[in-house]
Amino acid sequence: MIETLPARPLLSLRPWRVAQWASGNVGSHALRAVVRHPRMQLVGLHVHSAAKAGRDAGELCGIAPLGVAATRRIEDIVALKPDCVLYMPQGCDFDELCTLLSAGINIVTTRNELQHPAAMPAAQRARIEAACAQGQSSIHATGSSPGFATEALPLVLSSLQRRLDALHIAEFADLSTRNSPEMLFTLMGFGGPSLAQANEGRAQHLRHAFGPSLQLLADALGLSFERLEVHAEVALARHDLHIAAGVIKAGTVAAQRTVVQALHAGRPLLSFTATWYCGQDLAADWELLPDGWKIQVQGDAPFELSLRFTTAAADKAAVTPGYTAHRAVNAVPYVCAAAPGIRTVLDLPNIIPDLRAGNV
């Protein structure tokens, strides 16, 4: 008999007890969403910085005090016995994950290391599965991209097809209003020279981030591809570009484009293209759309969908983290109700938010 899950998980007799792991931009946004959720209770906050330890979670995340003290000790989180941990650090620590899961704590994470179990290193997957079995817990990886844009949304769109020739996902991000000099100039390399090593590094990073998601999508649709190819390139500024973070000089990197594509019979079957740019005055003829995604479906019912973010530039910093954080928060009840193990979008029902307190 095939086990099925209800469209909505049964409500528990008490609120879901949730602990937040990390309080960066996305983590803080998730924490505030938990506090406002009608069926969730924030019980803990794990932080990395010693300067944050002991401080009130609400104060750290820009809201009123909550009476929840931040901690750096995983033992403190385990002792709270939360139903779920929202795991959102900058890096993924499998020791931490296994400790939580083996203690019976479910996890929703925005890390992409667990996006597609079959693509994980065998030893890592075995450790996680064993921890889930011991604690009778489950873990699910999601977010906006990869996640919603590369899995949940394409699965819905492809439901109109009986033959799929190709599905292409394009992501656009206008970074000209982002006042983050260290991120843009130091970490991402905007305003610098075009370096083959940097392009290759970015290509491999997106291969690891989006390749498993494309494989999961192919598996869900009953498709197969022979190989995964990645390519990264840059476009240079034709003239000086004055952006919120500073100045991008003419002849330096002003846009980056990375393509991850799954090939079948020598042709792209599934692809994800990320185009991040700091201005449109480029020495290259690139398609530059406003922030959002464009999805092209080629098959026996072909169409194109554009999904644009409508937030004003001045509000981007406050709103953008929600695209990643909210889906993770909304997934908590479904992951808590799921069978033990690594659970993907294919294992869970459609994630439906409870919006009764969404405007509080």
C-alpha cells in the first residue's frame, strides 16, 4: 500500500515549537515570520557570533524582546526539544545536522547540500539517513532558488504537457541598488578584471547548487539526461557605472552570467541561467530583465512565464530575504508530519501557507 500525506498536515494540539539556527538576513527574516505565525512558537535561537550569545532573539532580529536568549551551544537547542529547527547558516555542518536529527528534531534548511539525496556523497547521505532513523525525524531543503524556481514552480508548469522538449529557467538580479560594497566588489568580483579562474569557480559553485535540483526535476518528470554542462562568462561596462555600492569603472566586470544545463541527445533539456548585473550599459548584447524569473516551456503545450519582483528599490533589502525564508517557514508543518528521512519536494504535498496572521 502506498503511503500518502494529506494536502494539509493535521494541526497539532499545540503550536509547532521552532528553533531558528543563524540570524543573518534570511535567518532573521525567518525568525520574525515564526513569531508572527498563528501556529508556531519560537523556543530557541542558535547563533555563531560570541557577541550575539546571551542576547534576546527579538532584539537581534529587530523586533521587541521575546524572552528567548540566543545560544552558541547545540546542547541548549537539543534540550529545548523543538519540533523543528530552521537551519540557515552560511555553511553546512553535517555533525550538527546529525546531532539534531538523532535527537528527534526535524529540520527545514535553506542549504542546498540535501536538495537531491541521490546526488549526495554516499557517506554523507548514509549518516543523515541513519540519524533520521534513530530520531524518527525528517529533513527538507528548500528556498527560492534553488527550490521554488527550479522545482516547485516547474513541476506545476509542466503539468500542462504530455511531451516536454525543453524547460529553461532564467533568473535575473539587478544589483545596482544593492549598497553592499564588500559583497559586490570583494566577494563577487564586480568592478574588477575578467578572470578565467573566477568564472570557473562561479561555474562550479552553481553546478553544485543547481545541478542536483535539475536532476530532481528530471527524475520527477520521468526524464533522463546524459551530462550536465556549466558555463560562466562576464560582460564589461562600456562606461563608468555609478551604483549604490560605488563605481564600476569602464572596462571592468559589470554583469555575470552562468548557465547550468542538462543535455539529452546533445541538446539542452533542462537549464538554469543566472544573470546578475550592476547596470545595462554593457559591452555585450545580453538579455537583462528586471529582478525575477523567466521560464520557457517547450513541448506540445508551449508557453513562457515571466515572474517579476515588484518591490521598490528602497525596500529590496527588507523584502528580498523573504523569498527564501518564507517557503522554509511554511514547510515546517509538512516536514514535521513527514515520514523519517531526507524529504524532497517530491515527497511532500504542495506547501500551503497559513496566512491567518500574515498581516500582523
